[in-house]
Amino acid sequence: MALKIIASTCSACGACEFECPNAAISMKGSAYAIKASACTECDGDAPKCRAVCPVDDCIVQA
Ligand code: SF4
Ligand code: SF4
């Protein structure tokens, strides 16, 4: 279970990177990406990355 970032919609604002409690988000090329093996979907809480992302439907279920 993990979320993923749609690279084509990510504006690379960086807001999500430091919100992740598992440091699963990092810059990859011209957009940010979630390392699936590190994402726990915030253990049932509302995904912190999605909460701060200013782009609709940018962070989705992997
Ligand atoms: S859902 Fe939570 S654990 Fe997964 S990338 Fe987003 S902030 Fe990190
Ligand atoms: S908050 Fe959204 S738009 Fe900003 S870097 Fe993260 S995924 Fe991309």
C-alpha cells in the first residue's frame, strides 16, 4: 500500500517532501516521487503529503 505522485502534474513545489514521516518523498528528475517501499500511507491517518499538495489529483493510490 502506497501513494504515488503523477509526475506530469507535479509542480515540483517541494511542499510534500518534508511532511512525510518516513522520508519517502524526494526529487526525481523534474518532479517529486514517492518511494513505494517507504510509504505507509501514513498508517491510516490522512496522507500528509496529499494534505499539503496544492495540485488536485497529483498524489494518488499507487
Ligand atoms: S502517504 Fe504518508 S508515508 Fe506515504 S508518502 Fe505521503 S506522507 Fe509519506
Ligand atoms: S506537494 Fe504536490 S506539487 Fe508539490 S512537489 Fe509534492 S507532489 Fe509535487
